[in-house]
Amino acid sequence: MKSKKIQIGVIGLGRIGWSYHCKNIMKHKHFNLLAVADPVEERLLEAKNDFHCQTFKDYKKLLDCPDLEAVVIASPTHLHKIMALEAIKRGIHLIMEKPIAGNLKDAKEIIQKAKRKKVFLTTYQPHRLEAYFQHFSKILSSGIIGEVYHIKFGRYRFVRRNDWQSLLKYDGGQLSNTGAHVLDQVISLLGPDIKDCFCQLRLVAALGDADDVLKILATNKKGLLAEVDINMATLNDDYLMEAIGTEGTVKMPNNKIIEIKKLNKKSLKPIKLVSAMASEDRKYPKDEYKTTQKNIQVKSSYSVNFYDDIYQCLRKGKEPFIKPEQTLAVMSLMERCKLESKKIIHSKL
């Protein structure tokens, strides 16, 4: 009989595996960090001292722990598939880091085999879980700015990436890195059925051979347009998330404040269409109108606790907040972006 606490392991003690997964598992009353795996001996020693769990250099030995129920795969992306399939063979539930795999084919294989073996699977997509995005989404759904027809996402900074995530052989690049976060938000707002897609990938400042600048345009079947700018080679350090609707805009200059600007339709004076070629007094058309504007704080209560959600799924039979089919839609859009871009344009610093 399974213990009340979920016995979980973590493969990969790098940035996200250590700082998010291990530490949040340790704090959660419904989980026990049974074991961790990493090829770096110093990290294992650190985990043994800090978490008092079993440690393994070989991830397969972790997967063979008798009481293990679930595992987080937080290794570099190119290792996700082989590790996930080993876990599935053993019937161990999967919590995958994003992106779930390096390509759509591998993602499909992981998801299909997990389904056949009745293995629970979800992907950690933190930016969809966070309060700022949930609050933003609820405002758009309320209809306060009318029909939303254009959503913009911008992530900007300057950094010369020189780690494994700057290398294509490890499935690196900003499309797979920051792009996996933003495209998950795009799918959440536009839905899984993307009609048209444009993508340009560029390499400017990173030391590897993978993209660090990208532009994506995507539309759904209703014509809602998502515009994505990710640039890790710019001195512009702004943050942007903005929705444009028929009656106003919703803008986030950061992830704490939401600015809502709404058109007062009653303030619009009646006008008529003029089809004459000669403009009266050679003047351009202009409008007089009134708007209302308010800034609101993001409600922290809108955030979704990832490990609470997993507990509810594994112990109460709940559907995961981040479903495999949504992950597959993100991977499908990423694949289309790669095909659309054809190649990475080099504009080296």
C-alpha cells in the first residue's frame, strides 16, 4: 500500500532542479524527497547534507528505488526522452521540465507511452501557473476590453549565454528556453489550433550556435494574433505583455501591475463615411473620445501551486492543470517555428 506522502525523486540538480523542485518538495507536507540523481559528485553531497535523501550518480538506480512513485526530470533537454521512457517502463509517474523533449516526435512518444502504461504525466510550466498570467487571462475572458484581437509578449535583456543552453546539440536556444514559457502562454490564450505561423530565429550575442533572438507571429482560426519578441541581445530591458481589444487595452509593464485602459463608446460623436477623393480642407480624419484607466495589483491568490496540483492528481484523481495535450500543442507550435524559420540568421556581436 502506498504511503500517504508521495515518494518522489529528482533527476538533475542544476538550476531548476535544485532551486525549485527540491526545495519546494522539501517544504510540501504531502511529499517526501526520497532520492536525487546527478552526475556531479559535489551536488550529491550537497543534497545529502541539505535534504537527507538517497543520492545516485546513475539515474536508473534512482528509478529502481522500491518505494518511488514519481520523478521529476530536470536534466538538460536532450536527455529528457531516454530518462522519461525508463521511468515509464517502471510505471513511475512523470513531472517533466519544459520543454518536455527536444522535438515533437520525441514528445509524442513520451506522452503516448505514458498514456498506454497509465503513467501520470505533467510538465512544469511556471509562467502559466503564476498569478500575473492567471489574473491577466481572467481580465481578457471578462470581455472588459471587447473582442481581443492582438496579444503581445516581449522579453528583453542583454546576456552573452555561454552555457549548454546556447548549443543546438543540447537542444538549446531561446525558442526552447524562454520560448517554451511564452508559447505555453500563447497556447493557453489562443487555444491549441494554430492556423498560421511566422518565425525568424537569429543569433547575435550568445557564444554557442543556437538562437538568442526570435520573432513569432501566430494566429488561431478566429484570427486572434499573438506577437512574440524574445531578445537576449538588446539593451532594452523592458518587459511586455499586452492585449488589444475592440474597446481597450490590458497591459502589464511588469508581473505585479495590470494597466486597463477602456474606451468610452458613448463619448464617440456620430460620423459618416466620406468616399470623396478630395478631403475637406485637406485635413486628416481625427476623433475625439474619452477613456477610463485604472491600474490594479496582481492578486497573488490567482497563482496555482504546482505541487498541490500534483498531489490532488495522484491522490484524489484530479486532472492536471497542465495537461499532456497542452504540452503537445506547445511542442507542435515550436516545431512549426523551427520549420518556418528554416535557419538561424547570424548577426554576430
